[in-house]
Amino acid sequence: MSEDQKKPDGRPTTPEAAMEIWREAISDLPPLDFDQTKRRLSQFRVKIPEELLTYESFLKAVARLQNMRSDLLEIKEVVDDHSIMKERAVKSLQKILVAMSEGKTVAEKEGETEAWLIHLQKLVARAQMLRTMMYDALENVDMAIMQLGRQIKVADTAVRSQTIDNTSAVELPAGWGDMDDETDAKWILRSVDSRRAAGQH
């Protein structure tokens, strides 16, 4: 933003300058690829096996779910940052751009402001969609962990009381809880790590 687009106190004097301030702030966030994140989040759907699992399989399933939850929390950090920042940008710019508008009526001022914010509104909608998907995925994994914990207790009690035969227990199905494109997910973890290394929170 050039000096002639700022007031002495640093406030922008043109819509372009106001937009640029928020554009720079958003660009400082860790990168967030919408399609890749959406595809990644869609994989966090787990169904607990209905069969009685061996004790080792129970432990393996719990560990895998905990790892999935850790991955989700990493994604959550980036998605939340984008969603919050972009929502703030829209709210702030709506006020600023209306005040700067040369429209003669309220409707004209609001129309000009909406035109300026069309692209940013789309980014907000995308970030909100990812945020909803992320919280749904986190809830799904948390429920799976809780359900598996209850099953372990019930199975343990049943085995001790000999109401079920633990010889019928099965191993965890091959590939259960595996994530596709594992390497493709590393970009978001690298983004979080690089930001932490730079001292950003």
C-alpha cells in the first residue's frame, strides 16, 4: 500500500488500500488448499467393527483413533485460523467500504461494498465449509473412541464372567482406519510446524 493511500495515522484512504491490508494479513496464514483439505477431511469416517476384537486389536484400534484425532487437531488449527481471519476481514471491510463508498443512497453504498467483497465472501464460505467438516470429523472420531472404550469394558466384563467365549474374538480388519494419500496430508502439518518455528501462534 503506497503512502498516498494512507492517512498520517496509517488508516487506508481508498477501498483498494483497505482490501490490501486484509489481503496481506490473510497471506501470512499457513496455506490452506480447499480441495485437498476437503478430500482429507472426508476420510475421517470410521465405523467400529461389530465383531468381538482381540485385546491387542482393541489397543491397536484405540491407538489408531488417537492418531487420527491428533491429525485432525493439526488441521483444525489451520482451518480455524483461516475461518476466523476471513470472517473478521469481511466484517471490518463492510464498515470501511460503506464509509468510503461514493454511492448516494444506502442501497448504492451497500451494492458497491458487496461488489468489492464477492471474492472474499466466497473464501469465507469455503473456510466455513471446511470448519463444519472438520468439527463433524472430530466428533465422529471422539464418538468412535468413546464407543470403543465402552466395548472394551463390556467385553472384559463378559470374558471375566465367562458369558462370552473370547476364542471367537477376531483381529482388526486389514486396513481399518487407514488414510489414503498419507503423504498428501503432510503439507498442512508442515505449515503448522513452519509457523511454530517462526514463533507464530
